[in-house]
Amino acid sequence: MEFKVELKRRQTDAEKIIYSFLPAEEGLQKTIFSAMNYSVKAPGKRLRPILMRETFLMFGGQDEVVLHHFMAALEFIHTYSLVHDDLPAMDNDDYRRGRETTHKVYGEAMGILAGDALLHHAFDTAAASFAVPGANPALIGRALKILTEKSGINGMVGGQVVDVEMEGKPLNAQQLDFIYRLKTAALLECAMMIGAVLAGAENEDVLKIEGIAGKVGIAFQIQDDILDQISTTEELGKPVGSDEKNHKMTYVVLNGLPQSEEAVKQMSEEAVADLDSFANEHGFLKELILSLIHRRK
């Protein structure tokens, strides 16, 4: 199996699924539909829906119709968080993924509304899976609970709150770990846990998957910190050295480059070992996790 070829195929499949749940750009409020679609269709890796689907398949999931609703919903939530992150009150970014950010194209007010709309559309999309013939309401309910918790005040939003409040202030290891676990790792945990739940995995296995995804998320963020130090703008696709320039506390600033690289190595090895403890087939999922942690861009 050629990993890059398989990854591209899965990305294409994921995008077809996600786009199928986007609204038609019509009616008096068509501007918000256009802004939503523009935001979602920005070039991206679609890692979270792919992780969800691969975990679903690892646990023997069969009927993917309900899964597709949640794949799209999670990508809508991830996208809304990026749209809001880019706003002047947050990171004030003019470009993302090689093109203008939503608020630069549609205006700040519509940027705010586009993020709001994507968040509501995400839960509308997930809730619509109850109407799928043969759907298991109990599993959908569990998946919805995970989606809410991992994206909300005890997940991604909670991490963003602490990140914003501590900007420019000295952080200790506990505070930094809190931000990384909630702001970055929570949505990866969400993806893999929902995949396991919708496939009918046992609670014990779902918790184990949460632990694996958590380690992947922390290692992913530390690797991002490392790349900001050692990569080039051409390789990374965005300006490097911005953490230091903005006096931002990162794992590398706190612990140094060698210790950071060792932390990534240790967490990745632990995550893979935990994944390998499952007898289920997970070759591509394992390669995907390793590619995320050890990426160069």
C-alpha cells in the first residue's frame, strides 16, 4: 500500500461526503451559505473525518450512512473554530491555507456569522442522522455527547479560552499541557472516539482510543512547535519563528528542542503501542498517526 496515494484517495472521499452536507447558495440569506461553503472548501487535510472513519472501520463498522453525518459535523466544527481564530479580535490573520480568510472576503460581521452558522449546522447535520433508516439512537446519542463535550467549554473552546487569557503571560508546564490537551487534542479524541462508538465498540475500548488520540494530539502540537523553530517558510507553508517573535510560550521554549523531540518520540511510541494492542486491522490508521506526529510541514 502506497501511503500517500491512499491518503489522497481518502481525503477525496472525505471531501465528497463533507460537501454533500453543505447548504445550497440560494434564498435571501444566501450570503451566509456562500461564506460557510467558502470556509469549508478551503484546502485542508480532512484529518479528523479520516481518523473517525478509519477508527470506525477498525472496530468493524459496516453501514457508514450515520458515520458520514458525523464526519461532516466534526469538519464543520473544526472549520468554524478556524474562521473565528482568524478574526481581528483573535489572531487577526488575513490568509489561511494559501487564500484570504473568510472575514477578509465577506467582512468581519459575516465572518462571525459564518462561524456561528457552521457550528449550528454541525449539530443539525449530526442530529439528522437519527432519521437514517436502521440507525441506532443510543449510539447516536453517545456520539452527540462526545461531539458536544470535546468541542465545547470542557474541550476545544475551554482550551482556547485559557490560550487567549494567558497570551503574553508566562505559562508553566501544567497550564501549557491543559491548553494543548483541550485546544488541539480534544477534536482528535472526538474523531476517533465517535468512530469507535458508532461501530459499536465497548466502553473500555472507547476510553483506550481516547487515550491514544490524546497522545497523538499532544505530540502533534509539540511537533508544530518544533517545526516553528527548525523548518523553513517554503517547507512549512507559513512563516516560521512566529512563536518566538510573538513571545509565545511553547513546549520548545519551556523545555528546549532536544527534550521536545524526545517527548514527541515517546508519545508516538506509546500511542502506536496502545494501538497495536488491538487485534483489529489498523495498518493505514497506524501510518496516518505516525505521519501526523512526524510531519515536516
